Amino acid sequence: MLTVGLYNTYDRKKLHEAHLRAIARAGPIAYAYGFHLALVGFPLEGRPIDVAGEIAGHTTIGEGGKYLIELAEKNRFHLLDFPKRGFPPQFGTLVATTRKPSEEKEITPLELAERALRGESFLLLIGLGRHGLPKEIFKMARYHMDITEKRVSLETCTAIGAIPARISTLMEALKWKSHGKRM
């Protein structure tokens, strides 16, 4: 299972337009590339299907939130609190996405794709806010990944699109290479 996690560093008490836009943009991306979508620390309450419906009512992105609702209906849309001791184990290995990975924790997109094809699960966290992910998340994460591998800073919504697209493309290429045909 591959999950894109949006980590809220904006406002923990009030939902803002920036929250809604990021969630609305992430839904179709997660859906298109076969990822789960997790929201971490967002001021949202209720079941994922109800939250998806509420967000869908405020956007035209992704055919009016259609893909976010479909993720929720397939149990691929998750609402998580800020972690106290770690993230739920079903999401797999925690990966902090950053343009400045620490050398001792760095994992390349290719290595992650290879391991995902072997059945490993990963939670790829993206910081939503001006300051990105908090320092404690970098400490908590087993791996750090720079999706560009060139230390290029990406705007948050660009990263939301680039990460699943690159990982799924690498996975598809690896399948072709090992099997000689599309699976």
C-alpha cells in the first residue's frame, strides 16, 4: 500500500481555503496513480466518506470531488491525528519527503518503487504549509526522499502531483523490465 499523507502545518483549529484546495487537488492524483490519501492533523471530524462529501461540496477540482469520494468509498481516504508515538502500522514505513534528505536516511524514488513492488507499504508525508514538515517528523521517519533527486524545491501542490506520478511510473517501468510486457 502506498499512501500520500498531507501533514497540516497551517492552522490546527480552523479549516482554511488552502486546506480545501490541497485536499481537492490530492484526491484525483491519489486516485489516478493508485495511492491512498491520508490527512494528518486537519481540523476535520467525522467518517472519511462524510468528510469527502463535505469537501466535494466546496470544489470543482477532480470533477467536483468525485475522486475523493471514490477514494473514501474504497477505504483509501484516511483521517489521522497528529502522531504521538508514531503512525498506525498499516500505513507502513514512514518517509519524509524533502529536498534536503539526511544522508543516513535517504531513499531514492527507484529504491522505494522496487520495494513497493515487492509488497512493502510506505506513507509518504508532504508538509502542507510554509515551513514543510516539522523537525520531529524528520526524526521519526525511517527514510527521507527527494523526489527530484536534484535537491529542487517544489511547491506543495506540485509535489503532491510529482511524487505519486514518479513512483508509479518507476513501478510500471520496473514491471516492464522484469516481465517484458505491461501488467
